[in-house]
Amino acid sequence: MKYPTLAIAILLTFLMLAAGCMNTAPPQTTGPGSGVSSPVVIDALVTLTGPYSSQGAIAKAALLTAEEDINRYSAAIGSERRVSVVFHDTASDPATALTQAKEVQKSGRRIILGHMTSAEIAAIKTFVDANGMLVLDAGSTSPSLAFPDDSIYRLISDDSAQGRAMAMWLEEQQIQAIVPLWRGDVWGDNLLNATRSAFLERGGVAIDGIRFGPDTTDFSFHVASLDLLAGDAIQAHGADHVGIYLIGFEESVPILEEISVKENLTRVRWFGCDGNAGIPSLAGVSPAASAAARVNLTSVVWGIAHGDPSSEPQTRIRERLGYSPSSGPIALYDALWVVHDLLNEIPSNADQTRLKLALERHLNTYQGETRSLATNEGGDRALASYDVFQVMERDGIPQWKYIAHIIIWEDRSEHIGTDTCPYFRQE
């Protein structure tokens, strides 16, 4: 379980008052003479650079905030245990992620907290499985990586649920046909397949679309080809009923910069995904942000079900970043608490079966900043909860705005709207 922030604050206040009366204080630092043992090192493989770096920045802020809270709590109760997060930049690159995982294993440590792409998780999976390691990741969502009894636990739902959520939203927006433009890797291919299948089940039409490689930097040909496909779709369905479905990370920015002179692409609405939701450079004063607002870019991203964005930890995460983040990487705040509690219970050198059983028990009973961490048979978060964000102009400046929430739990879908979207439920 996580210790509530309010309880920490009350406990700290009490102990500081008591310390003032006794002229003593709980130890605050590690080192010789401090009374505090060396910190427990927890390794974090995070996409700090590369095309997924905007999400990696949120992950780092969440982990640093959790590190502060855990160490503050430990000091308050007189415990000598501290944690220290060591960050390894995977650069959004599968080969680099594998190299970093091997370095962690060489150090003798076996638990990794991650914010990695699905391609990176695929690259490290065989190695961590074979070496008795455990990974708690808040970035990968590809359904093809949902394996029972492996070493990887994903703290957000896989994209079979995101595809279903997007299909629900497209239907609500009266979109009849989508023209996809997507990143051609394990994540992009799987997300498109999930969305296409769910959309077809609802009577929609999915045009073949345009696939680009992960290393693509010049999107002029892709955008020109997409414009032609959009024109055909407009003729068949009408501009109001056609949507461009953009699956990508930071490359979404140069793509949107390309569309301003494209007649068809600026006549239809654009829909995005967890990879581009909330990207800071798609808001503010820039050509890409202006284009995103012009086409009403609307992205679906994993979100906290009935969460409290005004909570003290989430407020501090926002202050570290200077903007309001998407919710998925915040799951790593909870993950560090879980690992802290796990290693308080059993040693890190315990056999993998014992570690996994204990970890699964902690995940399935934990309630934290991102609510329940309970997992499904594939080791992914069971509760599929999604926020819907749209780029809108406010005082002439494009901004990301939260407009709706979608929850998918087992066989029931629940769509909770805001003032711009009526509440409805689908059984």
C-alpha cells in the first residue's frame, strides 16, 4: 500500500515538534555518522532523449517526486532505509535499452522501473526473462507483448483497450472513415490493428493509409500521399465524416508542420494517440501547434480513473515540469512505492518466483496516485482508463484541453464527458 500524503505531512509535523522538545531530530541524510544506511538503488530505464522524450521527462519527474516522498516518510518514522533512483537514458532506442538492461544486471541489481517504447521492451524481454530480472514499465502498450508469467509488468493498459476507446470516440464524433498515418514499429502496427478492428466492428471504414519508418525525418512524400487518400475519402464520405488517424511520437510535430498547404488534410479532423497526446510543442506559438488547432487534433491517452490532479504529489510533478503532464508516466510514482515496500519485505536476491509472487500481491492490493495497480493475466494493468485531449485555441494560442474520459472495464465501456461532451454509458 502507499502511505497517503496527508498522513506523511501529519506524521512529519508531529515528529518535528517532538524533536524540538527533545532537542533531537530524525536523521535526514546518508553517510558516515548520519545513522542512515546506504540507500537502496533502484534503476530506471527512461526515454530521456529521442522521439519519446516528452513522456520520459514526465517519468523522471514522477520518480524524483516519489523518491523524495519515500525518503521523507522513512525519516519521519525513524527508519534508516532510503531509496535512490539511478536514471539510464534509453534514447528511445531498442539497442540502447538492451545495453542499459545488461549494465543493470552486471551491477547485481534485478529490478528495473521503466518508461520505454514497446520496441525497447521487445528488445530487452528475452534478456530480462533469462536473467531473473523484473521490469515495471509505464510506457509500452503493444498487445503483442502481453505474455502471462513473464518478467515484465506494464502499469498501463495495452493498446487493445486504447484501440477500442478510440473507436468509441470516432463513432461519437460521427466519423465514418479513417485514413491512418502511422509509425511502422511493433507499437504503431499493433495500435493501428487494434483501432482498425474495433472501428470496423462499429461499422466504420479504415483506409489502408501511409506507414513511415521509425528513422524517418522527411515526411513530405508521406504527407503528400496522405493528402491524396484524404481527397478520395472526402469524395466518398464527406469532409465532416473523415478523420486522419496519426500514430506517432515527437515526429507528429514535423508531420503537422507539413499540412498547412494541403487542401484535403486541412479540411478534415485529425485524431491522435498516447504517443502524441500532450506534447508541449503542439501547444503555444508554433506552426505545428497552429496546424494542430486548425484540424482539431484530438488524442486518446491512458488516464487516471477518477483521479485527483490537485493532489500534493501530482502538483509537485507539474511544478517540476512546468506544465500539466499526461497520466501514464505518473504510474511510476506508484511503482517506486511498490518496489520500496517489496524490498522491505523480501531481499532483492530472493529467487525470481518468490519475488514475482510478492510483487503481484503488492500490485493487486495497492491503491495510489493512479488508483489500483491490479494486473490482468498478461501482467498489464487491468483497468483501462483513457483521457481525451484536444488542441484548441485559448486567447488565440493553441492549448491542450481535456474534453472527455473513457473507461473500459472487462466487458463494460463507460464514457464520462465534461461540459463539452454529454455523459453516456455503453453496456
